[in-house]
Amino acid sequence: QAPELYLGVGCHVPFLDVLTTMLDETIPLTTNEYDEWGNPNNEADYKTILAYSPYDNIEAKAYPNILVTTGLHDSQVQYWEPMKWVVKLR
């Protein structure tokens, strides 16, 4: 919300594309996480997820330096999520 306050940020295996992930029920643990993140098959939850999902809220503005790491075999965050976010952020 205030990127000008930071010189840099480290994001290590961040969950950034919440909406896409929660819509894919084939990803392990997704349906088990509906209580925590919301069920995007419910219209109200879909709108809520869309409002807080970092990938869906990238704006055209200056961001601090960001180091993003991902894990090829991470069981919680798909490896492509952080990469997809960085590409859109650029």
C-alpha cells in the first residue's frame, strides 16, 4: 500500500496468484483451504479474493526492489506463481 516506504522486499515462496490457484481444484490442498482463503466458486468469495490477491492487484506504479524466490518442489505454492507475478510486475 505504501511502496515508497521500503528500499527492498524479500518474498520467499510467496502465495501471489490466489484466485487462479483457488479456482484449480486439481491442485493438492486447494479445496481444503477454502475456509482460510475463500471459495471462488461462491460469488462473494470470488470478489473478496480478487480484491486481495497480489497478482490481480498489480498497479502501474513504482515498486521497491523485490527479491522473489520460488521452490520447484514446494507443496504449498506452485513454482510458476511467483514467476508469473514477477513477469506481470515488470
